[in-house]
Amino acid sequence: MNIKELLKMGYVFNVNDRQNTFDDIVSIAKECNKIISLVQVGSGSAGYHDEKSDLDFVVALDSGNSMLEVMDFMQQRICEKYDVSLFRQDEARHLQVYVLANLLEIDIGYGGYQHAAAIKPGFKVIYDKSGTVEDKMNQSRKYMDDRIFGEKYKKDVESIQNSFWLHLMHAAVAVNRGNTLRAIGELEFVRNQYIDLLGDRHKLESAFNREMDNLPEDAKDNIRSTYVFSENPKDLWKSILNLTDLIYEEMKDYSIPISQELLCEYYNSLK
């Protein structure tokens, strides 16, 4: 029975399946002479979080001109070997995402080996024809966090400073009108903005709260204080006020069109 037939039987991958797939990805990459190096990133580079951790790779190419050709090659070979339930390709981010029928996810990023850089500290070079990739990735750790999260923080601040207070106003009006689901939605929007800022400042990935469990305990407690666990107006107002305090404190060094004092006056006019 071949791999595709086994996958169609409908079972969830185990540790052995993951290792076998890892070996297959390495073999497939080695078939392509335009691939200079293969690097494992994510938790797998240090032994995996648990038996359900996925596979994350970076493919280092001979040049950026080979990008689409190599991405097409990897897609074709992986889809030949496995029953793929989901495939997504983001050419702008040079990223492919595969989810196999056994629910094993494989994420593969692509880039020229001359510009190899490590977004996160954890990585393991599987093979490298150039003998330079590991050193380049180690050297990149001196500036990558500031470059990635510093720039993102600036963009997030520019976006958030002109909008968070408006959504808080909408949340307050919704509570006053008894539109509790609208209020909860507005609060969730602002909370995600606040979490983005915390993630940037602590150099953690905030999308879907991905690395927010790594925040300091006091920061996690602050986030928890903004969650809504009932539709009681008293609880909603508590969440609004907590979130208002936290996001204004996070934005204290930046110009905000509406002051916290004025916003709180607005709240009081609705209570």
C-alpha cells in the first residue's frame, strides 16, 4: 500500500509519519540542483513542542530568479507523493503551506542563499552546498528582530493611533443601546490592536495570539482583564475601561487625536 492510499484511510499523523515526511522533503529538495540549502525552522529545529508539531522549512535558492521554478517543483513533487488536503501559495511572501490528508502541516519559505537570514533564533541547517548559510543566519540574528518588529511597530502605531479610540466609542454606544454583541466585536477589534503592539514590543508573533503565552505574566494578566465573559453591561464597561487604560498607556509616547480624558467623559455621558 502506497503513501497516498494510507492517507486516504483517514488517520491522523503520528511521530513516525512526521519523520518519514521530513525525510521525504529532504530527498525532494536534494533532487533540485537550484536548491543550495535546506533549513529546518520552528519547533522542529530544537526537537518539536510535542507529537502534533508541524514541519517548517526554508529553502535557500541559487538566486531569486529561480523562485517560481523551485516553488513549482516542490509543489509538484510533494503533491505526487502525498494526498494534499490544502495547498496555499503566497508569492509575495515566498511561502507555501501544505496540509496533508493526515493533517500534518508543512510550511516552506523560499529565498536566495546569498541573503539567508533567521527570523527566529531556532533553526537547523539540514544541508548546505555553499557552506555559508548557517553563518549568514547566525549573523542575521544581530539585526533581524529590530528590523522585523521595529518596522512593524511603527506601522502598527500609525494604523492604530487614528482608529482605536473610535472603536472604543462605538463599543460604549453599543453597550448603552443594549447591542452587546456589537460591543463585544468592537472590543475584540481594539484588543487585537493592543496585542499587536505588545507582540511588536516584546518581539513575539501576535497573529492569532500565536506567541502571546510567552509574554511576561503581568502583560498576560492585562490582556485577560479586557476579555468579556458575559453580556452584563457592568462587565462590558469594566472591559472597556481596562482596555482604554492599557492602550492609552501603550500609546503614551504618540500623538492621539482624542485624549483619554475626553474619551472617558464620553463614556460618562452614556452611563
